[in-house]
Amino acid sequence: MTSPLLRQVDHLQPSRPSQDGDGVKIKRIHDFGGGLDPFLMIDELGSDRPDDYIGGFPPHPHRGIQTLTYVIHGGLTHEDHLGHASTIRAGDAQWMHTGRGIIHSEMPLTDSQGLHAFQLWLNLAASEKLSPADYRDVPGDDMPHLTADGARLVALGGSWTRSSGEGVDGPLNALAGNGGVAHVTLAAGGELTLQADTPTLLAYVFAGELTVGDARVPASHLARLGPGNRLALTSDTGGQALLLAGTPHGEPIAHYGPFVMNSQAELQQALRDYRNGTFTG
């Protein structure tokens, strides 16, 4: 039996201010060089000022990725060329498999605390880049959770297991790269230890501060974990994080705007397809 080996932070990356869509202000972390494989980007939308986000994301295309959007406060309304239309609110998530191509829009809604949401990009393997597009939304009530020692984990996708053996599977079970996503909340003095042997393991702290392994990770920072089979999370003052797990594709990444393929030639083909109307065919 393998002895427990706690995973430690081997890279800490701060988010950077950016904007996208119709002037939506965001905090962004991205790596199109494979450092987060199978993940590509984490966008955090958060403001109590409607002018920072009300323009939303008018219709635009994607090819070669999956997106996962998760709402903390407020909401987002999705529409796409396949006829999907839905609204997610606090605690809900939506997943989009863009495959060969999808054209969609996301327009923000607000509540008394404004808007706070995340969008993750996951890279599709080369064999899936031109697969049919798909979409799914999941209400927060359908997401299972784990609780222990002042900690709560909500599983959006993937399998998550405490060191004691108690585990849950998130409803989003088709994330690229065998991906897993969870929302962890620790109260002051809380702690959570998970079985965690996936090759890629990331923790994006977005509120308060967490100690990840032996490293203190402040808000708006992404911690990448080194090798091991256990993840230990604690907090003196309380904090929240998204946990991201997966298996790298280990394939070339070519990126241009909303398109992520494996070569420049494939990117040029995506642009031609979009311009001549065969993008989603």
C-alpha cells in the first residue's frame, strides 16, 4: 500500500486584471503553454458595480474547448445556435462542449451582492476537437457535498474523496481530460484532507486565505500542486477556493482568440470555416 504523500505547491500564480466581451472586467489566469493541462484559463467575474459587467458576452464562436461556468452570486443567461437557452443563478453551473463549433452568448444578471462567477476553459484532446457540440446546465441542488472539521466541498464534476474514504461524484461527468472541479469553503480553523493523485491538481483561492500543503495562498492566486496522493487544506481565518483536477493531454496547443487547436493550420481552417458559414456544420 502506498504511503500518504502530501502534495506541495510548486508554483503560485496571481490573477491579472483583464476584460472580455462587451467590456466585462475580470480577473484572469491563463496558460496556453501546457502548464495547467488540461485546463487553459480561469476567469473570475466579480463586482458590485453593474457597469463592470452589464455588457456581458454578446454572440461569439468557440472551437476546440469546453467551458464550465459557475455562479456564486447573480446569474448568467446562455443562448446558442443549437437552440439551448437557460439561466443559471447562485450555486448553479453550465457546461459547454464546443467541439467543432458553437456560437453562443452569455448575459449577466445581478442580485443584491452584484455578480460573482467563474468561467473555466478546458482543452479538448485532438481526437475531440471536431466532435459535435453539446451543452448542459446543472442546478446547485444536484451537486453533492462533503463536510468535515469546519470545511465543505461541493462537487461540480469529477470524483472527490476524503482521506477517511468518504467520497462524492460531481454531476458534470464528461469534463475534458478526466477533469474534476470542486468548490471548497473553510471556516476559521477548518481543515480538509483529500485523496488526490491526479497528475494535474490546482487550487484557485478566491476569498480569504488557505494553507495548501505547507504554503499560504492568498485570494486571487492559483496554486499548482506537485506530485503526491494527499491534499491538505487548512485556514486560520477562513477562505474559499476552486479545486481543479485532471489528466494532461500532452499535445501541442495552438490558440487564437476563442479557438484552441493543435496547429496553426487548424486555426486558419477554423477562421475560414467561421467566415464561410461552415463553422458549426
